[in-house]
Amino acid sequence: MQIDITGHQIDVTTSMRDYFHSKFERIKRHFDQVINVHAILGVEKINHKAEATIHINGKTIFAESVEPDLYAAIDLLIDKLDKQIRRHKDKITRKSRGEALKYSIEQ
């Protein structure tokens, strides 16, 4: 898995990168089939903006958050991504269980 973090009108420091990586561990714990992640951290007037695009096999997930504090924006972004990932994972498991159940009923 490849994680790219870029800054828009902001220099991305190592502490920002480490914070993003440590928070992203939660997503990897729920779903380990992430191909690549592209995150953009930026400043718009007085608010900080964090957005990320996650590429999964056959699907692209996007989320963004705007907060007065950059670290709060990253936290909210990870929460949104985690919710979308869990929803995607549940959909996949429901489909595979449904097919397995259908197969066992037909026999």
C-alpha cells in the first residue's frame, strides 16, 4: 500500500505525516485491501482542509473535512473514511454470504 501526502499552500512536516499514518492504521485494521491513498492537506483562509482518495480493488472512496485545526481535520477525515470503508466491507460480506446461503439452499 502506498500513501502519498501532499500539501496545498502548506509545508507537510514529518509530524503531520506521522500523525496521518498513525490515524490511518485504524482503516488498515478494518480493511487491509487498500491499494493506494492520496491525501491533500491545505489551508483555506482560516480553516484547514484535509481530503483523501482511497483506491480499493474496483472502487474509489473520497472524503474531505474542514476544521479550524489541522489535526482535528485529519481526525474527522479518518472518521469519514472509516465509516465508508466499513460500509463497503459490510456490502461485500453480505453479498458473499448471500451467495453462499443461496448455494446451500439449492443443494
